[in-house]
Amino acid sequence: MYKQGDVIAVHYPLTDKPAKTKLRPAIVVSNEISNQLDNDVLVCPITTKTRDSEFSYALNNDDLSQSLPYGSEVRCNKIMTIRVWEKQIIGKISEVNSQTLSGILHLIKRVF
């Protein structure tokens, strides 16, 4: 089961074409209790396109247990539910440290 702070590879639906997907990293933001309850995870996408947005969290490789190939940021206002059993998730590729996770969760709370 995936845990909060895991960076996973996901077949992520495209915004303008939901039937099509793009393989991209995402961070699990739901906690373990929620993840086990419904076998779903809440994720935020990770993108290489940087934005000047108050809801984007910049990631660098010092924040991660395994490096990503490019500088990236978490889109904290683009939360999505992924069902584990639908095989959208390819697997875990990294995880963020606790300080980074706290910063991401803080930005998510600001969305609401």
C-alpha cells in the first residue's frame, strides 16, 4: 500500500482529454488510514513546467529519496483520486522528506 509522501508513477488523465493519459510522477497526499479504507489514494501531479503560482511547491533532488530527471514542482491545487486496483499506478519511484511533505500539505490546506 502506498503512503503519504510517496512519489509514484501514474497514468494521469489529460485535463482536456480525460480518456487519454500521460505517464507522470505524482505525490500521494492522503494518509495511510484513508488509503486503506477505500483502496484509493489522493495525489497531486508533479510537473516540470514551473508556474508562478501560490499553490505550486518546488521540488529539488535534495527533497527526494531518489532523484527525478528534471527540476519539478508539485501542483497542490490539482488533487485527484486514483484507484489502486484500476492499475493506473505503475509503482513507487521515490518519496519526499518530512519537511517537504509538511510544506506540500500546508499549501494543500490553503487551497481550501
